[in-house]
Amino acid sequence: MGFGVFIHRSDSIYEDSPAERYQFPSQYRARVEACVGDWIIYYEPRKAQESRGYFAIAKVQKIIPDPGSSGMYIAVIESGSYLEFANPVPFRDANGLVEQGLLNEQGRISGRAQSAVRPISPADFNRITELGLAERTALLPRVDMPFAFPGMQEEQSPFQHEQERNRVAYLTSRIVRDRIFRRIVLRAYDARCAITSLKLINGLGRAEVEAAHIRPVEASGPDIVSNGLALSGTAHWMFDRGLISITDDHEIMISRQVNDADGVRAMINKTGRILTPARAVDRPHPHFLRWHRENCFKS
């Protein structure tokens, strides 16, 4: 097992769904096999429009031949492991290359940087993940102590196996993942409720809206922005109970079982459609919306 970097573009020609699968040609099979059972970092190249740099982590569960494309394979992503970074990490920062293993003996960027799949050292993995998951802003002020990414507090530690175990516990912690999911969803929606379009901030600077999963975590819903909505408390309650839902073209649906349909209509924004993120890749995916309509909505 070993850490890796998978290159992915939102406009990719490959049939990728980062939270579920990564399609790749046979030439990368050995490199992907080396990552099975371990974590990888997704990277969007600088040439991509609105590149996010290093933007997410996930755990590779297994490799299977792609049944729909000869010579292609699929890296199956472990359910619930995908997590987008609160802070996308650029290829370079003030200190130079973030992924230092890409430098050759002459201190120049090696050809490995062009590989769609490549191994990454534990030191680089820790550095990038710590930068991506760090809580830097006061968008969500809290009274509890912030999490520190394991393995980053000291230069060296004699208990490497303990660091590895702590790292896995951190990356899979529901508390950590909920906190980061809230940050990335609220950022995508500018802290506005997708249903009402209201942006309410309390006296401490905390946004009133909550980050709702369209397909719940308990039903294998991933922590990805396209499976999320920023919703006020009342809208969140109605959405979770199937009293409102959303069509594939983002029209708000109201259940016949709502006892005050006129009141609900008065609450939603005048367009009758949800507010959507600016980036197309962040907008609610039809796959998740369909799941909610079929499994939650009380039509």
C-alpha cells in the first residue's frame, strides 16, 4: 500500500466520479494497484479552467476492469472516504512546490508531474492534507479546540505506526468530516439558503444555514458539494422529511402532504428554483437529487 496522486479534471474525457470511481488506462494499473487500501489525493492540473489544485482525498478500495471500455480499468473509491479540502491547495505556494517529491536532483520539476497517476511520499501527503483541511477563517467560530492533523506537530516521532493510526482516525472522523463539509458547502452557496435565498449571519459571524446532504451519509451519500445544499433550519427539516424536494433542473417541489402549502410557497424564493453554486461541478448532481425524490420525497 502507498499514497498516491490521481489527476482529475472537472471537464475530463474519462468517466470519473471522484467520490465513487476513477477510470484509467492499463498503463497506470501497477501504480493504482500500489494505492489499493490506502489514501490518494486528487489534483486538478493548472491548465484546467478554474483549477482547484489539490482538492480532495479518497481511499482506494479495489480495482476492476471497466465493463464498458476495453483496456480501461476503474479504481473503486471506498464508500464514505471521499472528502474535499476546505482549502484547495495550489501546485506552488510561497515556499515553492507543495509536492516536493516532484523535484529532480537538479531541483527542477521532473516528468513525474505529467503522470495522471503517481506515488506520493508520506511527508508530501501529510503536508498537502494538512494545508487542505486546516481551519483558517472565522466563518464557523467554535468554542472547542481545533483539530491538529496528526504527524505535523513535530519534526520527528519514534511512533510512526501511532501516527498512521491517528491519521486514519482523523480522516474518517465524522466530526471532522461534518465540519469540513459544512465549510465547503457554505462557501459554494455563499452562506445563503438554497431554498429561501436568505443570508443570515448572527452576532458572532456564524451563518444561520446548515450543510445538508441530499443523499444522507447513512445511505452511502458522499461528502461532496454536489451532494450538498445550504439550507436554513426550517428548510433543512422539511427536506430531510421529504416535504420538499428538487427536480433535475432545480425546480423546488412541494409535497401534497404539506399542511400549509401556501406558507411554504411564501417561504421559498420567488423563482421557484433553488439557488445554485457558480461552479457547475458544485451544483446538485441529478444522481443524488433522483435518490432523494425516490426515497425521501412524499409525493
